[in-house]
Amino acid sequence: MSVGTADGTPRPGAGGLARNVLQSRVDAVLDRFVDDEIGQLLSVDGELAPVAEQLRTATAYGKRLRAAFCYWGWRAAGQPDSDALVRAAAAMELVHAAAVVHDDLIDDSPLRRGLPTAHIALRAAVTGRGGPRAARSLAMLVGDLLMAWAGQLFVTSGLPAAYLSRARPLWAALARELIAGECLEILRTGAEPDLRRSLKVIRYKTAKYTVEQPLLIGGALAGASPELREVFTEYGLPLGEAFQLRDDLLGLFGDTARTGKTNTDDLDGHRPTALIAETWSRATPDERGALGSPLGRARHDEDSLRRVRAIMLRTGAPDRVEEMIAQRVRVAVRVVEQARLPADATCALTGLAADAAHRSH
């Protein structure tokens, strides 16, 4: 059964299939799918319009890295370009959208991509009918529906059932590990910062579902060998960790105009990040005392943020996290370069490593 492009014409290889072209294809898939699903939702009752708006907002933005890793997992296994595979890969972005809505809800983050987060935006829809609590309930359901959509888009992608069955166990593992990581972060919030524990949260909450699992799913759909699957893990785990470590740095030191989030999100949420753990491990007793108050605040102002940043810079924590990122990227790139993958896949995965780890938002 052919799973090539709809009209049978070949797509350009990695040299010509620029990442922005793949992103445009994923965007187009998501636009069509979300439009159709929102239409069906609104046919139930027009009063669901505010919920529909948040579903559209949650899926309208993104770098589409997870879809790209899924796509190149498929191509690295020797399969040709496929519109059906692009649709399956786009499902990874719905998983991400669901995770973002839930994460913002758990952390009570006010902004995402410069816009009010779902549980904040939905307050206007429930004024006088439950207020913030009702809005949080609606946001939770938005995230739940996005995860359901992800599974639906994946299984209706157009790939043969035999291909999809190969990826079913990995799809279950993706959800299980993502939720395990989020739970670990909640359970460890408020505990004394510890780098080893922070890195485990990073691995399960972000690294696996951002890089490793999309690669493995793309590879499984393509019938990848055990040896290739091992390459995906050896590349995906360190790169996924580098991705989240960069996010931690941007969270406190990034340009808010580019990140679209406040610089106090990690502090406000008391998140057990590697950056905070590295700061704590080298802080003096007096600095730990100073950190204890800012880290424990419900909300932070510019003065408390400046104090935390000053302590971080004094301890050298940002530089050490930068080195952790660089070391992980070196490992990932070396794995790909030594793996004897198709040239276009090697080129793409090397470029994606740079995109994931060296970004400003």
C-alpha cells in the first residue's frame, strides 16, 4: 500500500525540504483538523465558543519540533516523504498543546506566548458563575480534549493499520511518561533543590515526549530496526534534556518579549529546575537564606527577581547549565554523525539539535 504524497509527486529531500516547509505542512494539517473539530463542538451549543477559542489558541502556535522529530524518525528509517506521515506527526503537536494547557493550569502561569493562558482567558466566560475556579475547570477540560484529539488525528492519519499498530505501545508510553514527569514535579515542589532529582523530572516531563518518543514513534511507523531505535534514544534523551535546560535559562533570563512568558514563572510555581538546584548547591548559607524567602513567595516582583538573578550569577549556575546544554548537544550530534543514517536525515537531525538547544524563545 502506498503512503506517499497524495498526488504521487516526490517531495524534495532534506537538502530541499527546509524545516519551515515541513512546519507549514504541519500547520496546514492542524488548521484543517482543528477547524473541523471546532465546528463539530460548536454544533453542540454555541455557548461553547469561549472553549473553542482556547482550543484554537492552544493549537495555533509553536515551532513544531515534535512533529519534525517524528517525521525524521520515519525518514531516517529509509521511508519516503508521506502526507499521511505528516498528519500522524502533527498529532505530536496536539499532545504538546494539551501538556501546555495542563502545565499552565498546574503552575497558575498567567501568560503563554504573550497571551493569557487558558485558565485566565476563560474567566471572562464564567463571570458570576464560579469565577476563577470554573475557569480552571474549563481549562482542564480543554487540555483533556486536546489529548483526545491527538489520538484521533494519529489513528486517522491515513497510514496503514499495520503501521499504526507498531507505534501503539510507544503512544501509551509517551502519555504515561509525560504524566509521570508532571507528577514528579508536583511531588518534589517545595523540597530542597537537588540536581539529580531535577534532571529526572526534566527527562520524563519534557525530554522524552519532545524528542525521543516522537523519533521512536516515527521510526516504529516506518519499521525501524532495534539498532536504529537505540540511536534515536541515544540522540533523543540528551537533546531533550538540553531543550528543557535551555527553557529553564530562558525562564529566568530570557527576553519576555520573545519568550511570551513572565521571568518569574519558575519562581512563582516553585519548580524544581536544574538552574535553581545548581544555584542552591553553591550558595552560601546567607544566600540560601535570601533564596528561601524569594522562592517561597506566591508572586514575585522585580526586586525579588533581581536578587535571585544576582545570586545565580554569583554562583555561576547559568554558566554551568550552559555547559550542561553544550555537552548534551555534542553527545546527540556525535550519535547522529556516527549512525550511518541517510544523508538527508543526518542533516535534518543535526539542524534540529541546534534549533532545540540554541534558541531565544
